[in-house]
Amino acid sequence: MESCGAVDTPRLSAELVVELLAGARRVAALTGAGMSQESGVPTFRDAQTGLWSRYDAAELASPQAFRRHPDRVFGWYLERWRTACRAEPHAGHRALAALETMYDDFLVITQNVDGLHQRAGSRDVVELHGSLEAFRCADAGHPADPASVAALEAPASGLVPPPRCAVCGSPVRPGVVWFGELLPQPAVERAWHWVGRCDVLLVIGTSSLVYPAAHLPAIARAVGARVIEINPQATALSERADVWWDERAGTALPALLEHLSRGRSA
Ligand code: OAD
């Protein structure tokens, strides 16, 4: 592992990463909550600011919690969705979207549910953990109209009774993956297939603690791909990555894009 230490400038770090990316044909980028942190969307495990340091995941992010306290769970996700809608993609999201246009084969695989990659212009995005706006009914999975959910009032109590499915009357739930649930199979298949054939895997803003997404770097390594981690904090992956670039996504990715573009036009 080559660490771009804190004394290294983004320029030097970017050059190292550009070297690895220069000959790549097939690139995947695995992103996590840290990717959206600079857009004002909280991460999960950062001390103090992370959602799971302030809320009990078992009480909010499981099918059992939704059955026990539907108003509380629905209200919490509605607020998260509104936060995501208010947020704007940052320069890192936009740089990643621009990188996609430089490769014939480039896939963003995200654990995020906020839609910011797509809003920044990324065209090919696999959402491993679902999407905050993909509301569906709990019993049959009938899609619910996001506009009707957006129109719901959110009282100060944060308790919002889930609307009822227009087709079958069952409660509407957020379209995210909860603890104890399987990831959407088509997303898993595409991500695993792609990473199993990539030359470079960028891993950006994830603690690499949540499986199965955290398996992807090992799959990349197994096929000889280079793994580049971008994260201001060391993670469970850092020691095993080819490069750990200890920088924030909003700084690293624009620098990377700039150096890569310069290299290509030279
Ligand atoms: P975590 O909150 O576990 O990790 C966020 C990571 O982002 C940490 O390693 C931070 O150091 C890093 N980070 C913070 N700010 C950053 C920045 N500006 N640039 C780059 N990195 C930054 O979030 P995830 O790894 O995404 O699952 O969590 C994985 C899953 O756990 C989530 O998808 C969610 C959660 O439970 C579900 O809800 C199913």
C-alpha cells in the first residue's frame, strides 16, 4: 500500500493515482456516504455527525422497526429524502461524472440512496442499497408516486403515518435496503460482474465495514485490478488498497480529473 500522507499535496497524490488510471480500460467507482458528506448529507459512522451515532439503526432501519413504529420510521426517511433533495452535488460528484466520459467502460456503484451521482450527470449508476425516492408498498412492492409522498406534511414530532398503496392498500415504505434484507439482485449481479472484470476500482468515502459491498475490493484484487481508496480517514480497506489517498472526495476527484485530462491532451 502506498499512502499519500497528509504532507503530500493533492497534486502529488493525484499524479500517483493518474499513473494507475492512465492505462485502465474498465473502471469502477464504489462510493459510500463520505461521497455526499460535502453536500451536507450526513454519513453513518463518523463520530458525532454520523447518523448511527445519533440514532439507533435497529429502531429505524429494519422491517421490524417499520412494523413496530411505522410513523417514526416513515417520518425519519421522509426527512432524509428531503435533506437529499435540498442537497446539491459537489465538485467531486461532477468530476466523477466527467471521468465517466473519458472511458468506454465506467460504472459507479454506490451504497448511497440520495441520487446525487445521477443529478451530477453520472449516467451509469448501480444503487446497491436502493433509493430514497423509490417508495413502494411494503406487501407487494407496488411503486408509489414520489410526488404524492413529497406532498405529505412533516410535523415537528417527526411522526408521519405511511400513506397507503393505491393498488393494494398496504403501507408505503422507503425504497432502501434495511438491515436483514437482501440487496436488489440485479444491482448485485451487475456490480459483481463488472468489478470482476475491471482494471481499476476507486473506493470513495466508505468505511468498508458493510457487506456485501465491502467484498468488492477483494474481488477486484483477485482479478489483478488496482484498488485506489479516497478517504480522509484510514478504514478497514486502507492497508489492503494499492493506494490510500487521504483526501476528501470534493478535493481529490477534481484534482484527479484535471491531471488525467492534462495527461490525455499532452
Ligand atoms: P460510513 O458512515 O460507514 O462511512 C463514511 C466514510 O466516509 C468514512 O470512512 C469517512 O472517513 C468517509 N468520509 C467522510 N467525509 C468524507 C469526504 N468528504 N470525502 C471522502 N470520504 C469521506 O458510510 P458507508 O460506508 O457508506 O447502509 O456505510 C455503508 C452503509 O452503512 C450505508 O449504505 C448504510 C449504512 O448502514 C444502509 O442503510 C443499508
